[in-house]
Amino acid sequence: MYNHLLSQPVKYEVDQHQTLHLSLPDEVSDFAILPALSQPIAEVIVKELKFNNANVLQGATIILTCQPLFKVSVQEQVNTIVDNDHNLISQLKRGVGQGFRLYTRSGVAPKKSATMLRQGTTLVFSFAEALQIKVKGQLGDAIKLEDDFRLNQEPKALMHARAILARSFNYEDAPATIAINISEIEQVRAEITAYLSSEHNKVNAVIAAQLIKLDNLLSHKHRWLLRTYSQSQQRTNFATAANELSKNVEGLQRKLECFSLLAPADVSQMVDKLTEEHE
């Protein structure tokens, strides 16, 4: 059902000493991942279980499909340290034909989600009596295929809008972070407009009213973020550089005091006259 979003399926042969690491490359822009946050990041399906001559489970073949932006690497576990549950997202027991999907955590700022995606998610395989898959990282949720009812829930635009409005924005963030937040709101508002204007959706009246209300609230937050972004780019004084606020003003003042103490008296008087002419 997500074939239009995910890349071509790739088959991996895994055993007790291997893990799969799914991550977002550093060269991918934060703006590029905005559409990816509301969709599954990856889908894993168990194709085959491998047994040895003693009928002991020792390996498996899995089919992994992920969004094209992400990369998958097979890592060998060279150490024999006992695996712990640090950053454990979920532990799933899967058989042949079963699988799960990976989602990002809802309501998290895009900048933070991008950081977590770049750190990546690791799939650790255990072959005791059955195939156990530990999902580690800070990605969000690992949902079994038979339990994934997200397509049957409320419209994606409605859930995304609620998550954004519930988030606490820091208006003192860097301009680049504010720009990403602005782009996210614009994307969700475009999804709401497309959903309401679509004829084949047969929009329910209650859902349509909720979408219109949320769109108005998103509009207010969008304007506030635009105003904050504009103020962060404005020059408070045209006699100074545009990045003057980012300098260490106190350090510059201390340097000026040292120069005034060390400079000859005639030079100090000349500087005072020059500054008086410009005031």
C-alpha cells in the first residue's frame, strides 16, 4: 500500500552476528525530509527462516523497503558483549510472512526529527526459539503490519495539523530552524487545502469543520513565525553590519577600553572629535 513512497525491495541475509542500520545521510537537506515525516520510513517483512541440520534457527532472509532518501548498511558485530536495551524502541517476534513498519515520532520538531534520523535506527536479530528483532534508536514507533491501522484513522492532514499545534515552538531558535518550521506549516496547510478541494474524498462535514478551524490556527502560527524570522534577519542599525548582533559586544567594549588606555592622549582626542562629528 506504500509502494508509491518506498524504494524497490531489497533482500538481506542476516544471522546472529549481523545488524542492519538505517539512517539519513548528512548531505540530505532538512527541507527534503519534511514530506517523509508523515509517512512510514521503512517496511520489513520476513521472507524465510533458516535452520541448521539440528533444526536450530540460525538465520533469516528479510525484505526491506525504505524511503529513497535513506541508506541501509549491514554491520558485523565483532564483539561478544551482551546486548543491552539502550535506546530500545520495540522488540518484535516475527515469523515468515510477518513484518513491521517504522514511523517517526509524532509532534516532534522537524529539526530534532532530522537529527534522530541521521543518528539512525538499528535492527538487532536474535535467533533463540524464534526470530526476535530489536529496534533501537530514537526514531519513533515500530508497528506490526497487522496492527498498523493508520490508513483507517483520521485524515493525515488532520493528524499532522494537530501535532504541529500541540508542539511548543521556541521563537529564539536559529533562523534556519524557524525556516524549516515555516515550511512544515505551509506543507500541512497545502495538504488541508488539497483534501478539502478533492471531489473523490467526499469530505465529512465534521472533519471539514475541524480542518478549517485548524487551518486558521496554523495561519496564526505561520504569521508569527514569519514575523520572528523577519526580525531575525533585519538590521537594527544601518551603521553596523547585518551580523552585528552575533558578535561579542562585551568583548569589543573591553578591547576599546584597552585601546583608549594605551593610546596617546592626542590620538584619543582625535578619536573623540571624529565620533562627535558622526553623532
